[in-house]
Amino acid sequence: MLFNSVNEHCLNSIVELSETHTVEASEDIYDERGMKLWAKGKPVSAELQEKLLRRKLAKPLEATLAVDGAVAFGDVVGACRTRLDENPLFRRIVNRDAISLINGMRNTALPQPLRLLLTSAHAKGSNAFKHAVGTILVSAGIAARLSVSEHDAQHLLMAALLHDLGEMYINPDYLRDSYRLPPAEWKHVASHPRIGQLLIAELTTLPAIVGQCVAQHHERLDGSGYPNQLERSKHQRLGSWLAVADSVAAILSRGDAGAPLRAALAMRIVPEEFDHDAVAVVTQALRHGDDSFGTPADGSFATGVKASMERVVTTIRRAESLRGAAATPFLRQTAETALQLLYNLDKSLRSTGVVEAATLGADVLDAEVVAEINLVVREVDWRMRNLARNLHLRAEAHDDKNCLPHLSSLIGALDGTAPS
């Protein structure tokens, strides 16, 4: 089992939790050889931390600890109400039926290991727990409007609550917004959906569909997501809805006036990415006549737009060259996959009027149009960086490690770190 080895980052969070909550062993803790390391009822401390990091355990640590006042689903329901009061933008999506679905989860039992991890995330006061709550709200709005069964809705809301728990097992330095992860380091962050799925599979008896949704919340229907770049036929319907909810909640959480328009734009800029039904209900719910992007015109507007367009053209040429010169089927298929995604991005730039806007300049265009075009360019640039990361992941996972040098030029161009 993966969790018989203690993860230092998760353990750090639990020890940090013990500074404000009573966290103690719910049973005797043994290593894999049967040596007793910690007695039942003994509080977690730095001493335990030192012991555990050098051992493999007979049973996962998360299953042998309990915390007083652990988060329960009733607390989550209360947090949803608080979030609606704090950020009215979520109220556009959360109708009466959605609230009923959330309230219906109040008495749902959460496995002890997950309660421990959720309590740790909540106690940190970071945005992680708030984001989970926001994702529940959007997921409930989608489920209510698409009239799914209560059974499916419960699975979706449970997955929404748990979808980012895998991040607790990742070095927090990689998760900081201020840190620009190069493609070679992206694998650390990209692993968190799979870690979350394994948490659910190995430490709980929750239905497998919950773990599958967690595993797929960063996958995209066009194969541009991670960690596995799944094609459309391998997506779970609920997982594709969670992907929409996760993305929309992250944008709405900022709470500013332009957030609904940015969320709608992010959902539709590449129509092949997200589930059309979920996108339709979310964008319709978010629509409001008084919304404004609220972004001032950028003085370097034309330069930025032209640079983004040239970068797309450059990467398409490099991918086409790679496809033509590919010495192996893997390189040829990888280049072909990259090309299809790049063609979609090029199509998005053209269909949203970016090409025409670049020739006119910010002085001629309406400020709202400039703001929207700036956001389109930003979204396209982000997706190119994401493609660079995914190509690196794909190459590292391939049996032939010599394929990475052949992709380095294309990866650098996509990431914006290679000369044009």
C-alpha cells in the first residue's frame, strides 16, 4: 500500500494541527516488523514525527489517528452557507434545489482518515478548504440543473469535497502561486488527483466512482488535461462535471465583478475541453446584464496579442516539423496530439476576434473588448504552458527516455522559455 510509508508533508500538517487540536493515536501504532512505536491514546508530537519518518508502518498513519472536533459533513454544510453569504456570486449558480442537495448530505458519514485530513486543511486557514466548499456549491448547482439522481449527486458532492486532498502529500513550495513551475517539476503537482484517488481507495470504503471523479478533475475532454491526458471516451460523466465545477469555483472565489465573465470565457474558449451540458448550465446561471470585465486597457495590448499569436504559429511549425521527422511512433503520435490541441488554440484566437483586434490596437477598441481580448490571450498562453508540462509528463512516462531531447524544443516554445 502506498500509505504505509509516511509522507513527510502530510505528517507536517498533522503535527501542525496538533498544536491547536487534540490529535492522538486511536490504536497502537506498529511498524511493518511489528515493533510498537506509539501507544493508543498518546498525543501526536514532534517525537512521533521523528520516529515515523524513518519507518514503514503496518497500517497507514492516517487510519490510526483521531482528532477532537474533526470536520464532519454537517460542518461542511454550514461552511457552504457561510460561503454563500461571503461571496454572492455563488448564489447565481446555487438555486433552491442545489441547496436541498447539499442539505441532504448533512448526515453523510465521512471516514475517519479523511476527517483528519480535512480538519488539518481547515485548521490551516488556507484557501484549500474554502475552495473545496466553493466546488461543492458549483457541483450542486450543476447536479440540480441537470436533474441527476440523488445517488449520483451525493457521489459528485463527496468528490467535490475531497478532490484536492492529494495536495497535502506534495511539497507546499510547489503549490505556491508565486512559484513558476517548469515542466520538469510539474509532475509533483500533477500527481495530486491520483494521490487523492488512492487515498479514497486504500483508506475508505467509499464507492469507486468518487475516487474516479477525484482522479479526473483536472482531465479535459480533448486530452489536454492531467495527469493522464485521458481521451473523451475514458471520462466519467460526473468527473467531467467536477472538472467544470473546480475551474469555475476557483475563478468565482476571487469575488470581483469580472469573475463571472472570466469564468464563462474560460469555459468556452476551447469548446472541446469541457462537458457541454455542465458548461451550458453554469454560463447561463452566471449571466447577468450588468457584469463587466473591469480590467483596464493594457498599454502593451497590441504587442502582447501579436506575441501570443506568433508563439502559437511558432509552436505549430515546430510540432509539424517534429511530426515529419519523427523517428518513432511515440514521437509522431505525441506531435500529432500536440498539433490537434494547438490547432484548437489557433482557432480560438481567430474565432474570438483576437487577430482583428491586434491590427486595430487598444486605442480604437472599446475598453471591455480590450479586457476580454487580454483574457483570451492569457487563457491561450496558460494552455500552451499546460501542454508543455503534459508533453514532459508523457515523455518521462515513456519507456524510451531518449525521446525527451527530441521534444525539448517544442516544450520550450510552449513554455515560453525557448528562443523562437
